[in-house]
Amino acid sequence: MTTVEIKKTPEILPQEWIKRAKKLSTTLISDAMDTKIEMHHLIKPCNMESVLVGSAVTIDVKDGDNLAVHHAIYNSQPGHVLVVDPNGYEKKAVIGELMVAAAAALQLNGFIIDGLIRDYHTLSSSTFPVFSRGAIPGGPTKNGPGIINEAITCGGLTVLPGDFVMGDADGVIVVPRDKVESALKKAEEKAEYEANRLKSIAEGNIKPTWLK
């Protein structure tokens, strides 16, 4: 019998981090880090207005099967983002409208799929954040196997359960939990600099002072 292995559910992020991150952007936090934190550029939101921030629940699935994703929805809590590695399979969708509706009703924080979804038209107008590589009509099987909350590779990055994940119109970033406070502080400083620079441009000081 095929099974889904469910490991320890990670802690959610402090609300302070989520509030601070939502005042920033993936670009600002990316600039604050000296290591690669950006997922593959093809992973984008269905709704370009979506902003996703949360603690990663990692899910490993194979051959277009999403049984583990179903289990993860009901073994997660508000503050969690379901991050799915389909292992390169792009012949079937991993999730669709019904699963997104269930995750939204349970107040989860979103999906990141390193693969395909379906019901794109509906999800493109949804306020629930869903990030993926694209869409396809074909639906998944529900037989397993799968693993929940083990290290995965998603969008070219290693993602650990509990990692800080954030997505917006520019894409998705992943920050190890022990680097988040430093990243947010540096990003806030960069945001202040950029605000002052935009003000300076509006006042006619167009050329940056550092450009000789």
C-alpha cells in the first residue's frame, strides 16, 4: 500500500516578521542577502497582485500525484505556505481550484508549486496566493507516495521546513530562518534609501551622486 510520510510540522513565522516583510518586496530582501535566495524566474503568481509570506511546509511528490499535498493542507495551520516539489513532472497539474479553496478556508498563506496547476482563470482572480510555472488541463492522481516536511529542492533552491518564503510579482525568495531578522533590517534600510532617492529624482536631482 502506498503511503504518505508526514514529518514534524514546522513553526509559523512571528507575526512581526510577516508584517515587516509585507511592507517590503522580494527585490529589497534579495538585495539584502549575499547568497542566492531567488527561485527560478518562471515561478510566478497567478494573480500579479498577490503577496505571499509564510513558513514553508515542504512537500515532495512524483509523477503528477498530489495525495501528499492533500494531506499537507490538513496538517498545516494559518501562517504556513505549502511548497511543492513535483520533481520536474509537467504532464499533469499538482493543484486546482478545489484544493486552493480548502487551503484558503483553513487560512493557510499560499502555495508555491515548482510545476503546473490548473483552473488558472479562476485562480488568476483569487486573492489566495498561488505561485507556479504555468497551467495545464490534466489533473493529478491521488495514490502517493509523498513526503511532507523534509528538505526539498524547489525552483532551484533547497527549502527546509520552516524557512521564510516570500513571493510577489517579481517571483519567490527563500531565506533560512536564522537569517531573516538580519535580512529584514537590511531591506528596511534599503527601502528608506530608495524612498529618499525617488524623492530626490522628483525634485530634479536625477543623476545619482555615486555615478562619476
